[in-house]
Amino acid sequence: MAGINKIKLKSLKQTKNFYIYELKKKGLTEKRRNEILKAKKTIEKIIKEKEESGERKHKYFSKKNY
């Protein structure tokens, strides 16, 4: 779980968008569709936790420090 903290919010959102794209493909088996849905829900949960923790408002991400 320690590695999750290093993942950027932007990367998580891109991954979520990839899973949404994959779900739109035709010809997915039920098993594959379920795997993608589970992964997408996990990503959404992590995004929500990061946003609630205030990662985007952290002092190191403010423009003043650049």
C-alpha cells in the first residue's frame, strides 16, 4: 500500500479513462468486463480518497513554490 501514495492523481484519472474506453469495446467476455469494472471501481475509490485527503491543496503543489 505504500506505493499507492506515490501515484499521482492525474495518472489515476488517466487510468480510469482507459478502463472506461476498454468497457466500450465490443466483444468483451463477461469475465473480462467484470475484471475491468472491478479495476475501475478500485481506481475511483483511490481517486476519491486522494481528493478527500486534500492532496491537490497540499502546500508543495501550490504555484508559490515553483
